[in-house]
Amino acid sequence: MDSTKLTKCSTTSPNYSDKVNIEIPTDATVTNTENIDRQLKREHKRLLQIEEIEKKKQAGENLNKDQLIKLGHKQAVEQLIEQLTLLKTK
């Protein structure tokens, strides 16, 4: 398991009352670019999944509860990708 320490951050998704817990790496705890790369890859994959769900929604398909919740996480995932990218460039 990854030994990187992360800071937990809670946010409420814009369309739902569910809280989204996002783990944001801190400068002091994430120094290994390999770990950052791995997490960036996971978050990009999550963002691609969200974009696929958006396409289904635009095509008029009915979405299940999990898909709707995942759509609500898009902004948090984008913010996490941005923060990880900033950490990687330091």
C-alpha cells in the first residue's frame, strides 16, 4: 500500500447532499513524483469515466444513482488534478 500521507478534504457535491471526501496531498508529505504520477493517472481515469457518463446523459440515457453521484464529483476531481499537477511541477 502507498505510504504517502494525505490531507482529507470534504466538499458537498453541487447537485446532491452527499459529501465527497477527497484526499489532497500536502507539499510536506508527497515528495515522490512516482506517487504523484500514479495518483494523477487514477484521477484522469476517473475524469474520463465522468465524461463518458455525461455523454450518456446528453444522449438521453437514464442514469443510475451511482452515475449521478459520480457526475457531482467532477469539480472536485478537476481540482485534485490541478493540485497534483502543481505539486508535480514543484
